[in-house]
Amino acid sequence: MEYIEKVLEKLREWARELIEALLGPEPQPEAEPVPVPVRDFPRSR
């Protein structure tokens, strides 16, 4: 029984790799931009 489970897991892994090869990797969520602090100096004239 354990042998069958190992074979099924290997088949799932191969299927996942095949799908990635055909369609590209799974889309990763876009990283949120990191806010950059900006010093806003008052303009004196």
C-alpha cells in the first residue's frame, strides 16, 4: 500500500512539473511596494 502512495505522489509531482513547463510557473502574488519616506522641506524664498 505504501508503494502505491509513493507512486501516486511521484505522478502528482511529474504532472505539476509538466503543467509548469507548458503553462509557466504558478503566478506569485505581486509584492506590495515598500513605502519610501520623503522629506518634504518647506520652500522658503
